[in-house]
Amino acid sequence: MSLGDKSRSFIVSYYSVIAVAINLLLVVMAVWAHSAALTQRWRWVVVAGILLVATAGADFWLKKVYDKRQATAIYEGIVNQLLRAAAVSILQAAKAPKEHIRTHVMLPDPDQKHLKIKYEYGFNAEDQDKNISVDIGTGCAGQAWLHKKLVLCDPTLPNEEGMGPHWGIADEELKKIRKSVKCFMSVPINSAKGELIALLNCDSDNTMTEMHLKDEGLQKVAYSFSQAIGVLLDGMR
């Protein structure tokens, strides 16, 4: 977590205390300015006025940070619910033999070189790939980001670009992937302006055929959830 994120988390956690302290400061600054004006100490009036404006500005900024974090928390809760709904909908549409599916949203890191999971549903405690880092251009997700389109992957087969059976994923990241997973689907998540901002991914212990991932109707289901999640992610930017 960056210093900025830590600061915002601190503000949200202790907002009530900070807000009371700032309001007390506003009162003190106002009284000081009034007292200085009565005694015609104009230099102190100016100083008190500047501090009063600065304190009021800080109060306004803190409220904006708090309100945004509260809204973000609500949006994040809805994203998690949509991931659950997507998993249930896709599994029901596929009528696969195994009741197993995982869904998650991947976002790029600040340098736009790696993709990491931000929100997830269906991961077990022992699933190490919750913390996977995928280089853009590798793996199912990396290829979907690179080409800005839906990509399907059978991890046991090489892809069409000759990247090998594991699609170029680094060995240390490859070790994290759930061993029983047999298929992946990565769907672009776009902003209202059409900018690629994230990926909706799903995988399963069922095979590609059992999950019917090549079925156009099932892909439309996935796209509908990616669009809904895109609206929420757009609102959090």
C-alpha cells in the first residue's frame, strides 16, 4: 500500500476525530481573527484569516476523501456481488459436471506491465494464484489485454502464437496456478469512453468443452457482466 493510500485509510478510520479537531480549529481561528480585529492588530488578523481559510480548505478536502472512500467501499461490494452472480450464471448456463468456477477482476499495475487480481470470487484459501502477477502479453489474461479482445485458453495446449503450453507465463508465477484448472476465459472491461481498464476472468476445473466457453450465448453472458463491472470501476477512478 502506498503512502497516499495509507493516509486515505487513516482519514477514513479516524474521520470523526479529525473532523471534530478541525472544527475546533476553525472556531479557534475565527475567535483569534475577531479578537485581533477588535484590538486592531491587523497583521494577526491577516495571519488568522489565512489560517482560517487553510483550515476550512483542509476540512473540505478531508470530507471529499472520506466521501470518495465510502462510495468506493460501496462500489467494491457491488463488484464482488457481480462476480458471484457471474460465476453462478456462467456455471448454470454451461451445465458443467463439476460445480466449480472462479471469477475475478484483474487490473494493470501503475507501469502497465503486469496484471494482478483486485477482486475475486470462488478462490479457496490454498489457491495461491490469488496473488499471481501476469506479464501483459503472456497467459490468457495478458493476451486479452494485449489484443483487447476476449481470449480463451486451455492451459494444456500451446496457443496459436507458439508461446508454448503455458503461454509464456514466468515459472515462479506458473507454480501459483491451481493445478486442477482446465480452462480460462478473459473478457475486456472497458470504460464509458471505450478505454480498456480491466479484465473479467473466469476459470474452472471443468474442461473448455464442458464449460461451453466457445458458445456465443455464454460469452454474451460474460460480456454483460464485464459491462456492468466497467460502469462501477469507472465510477471509482
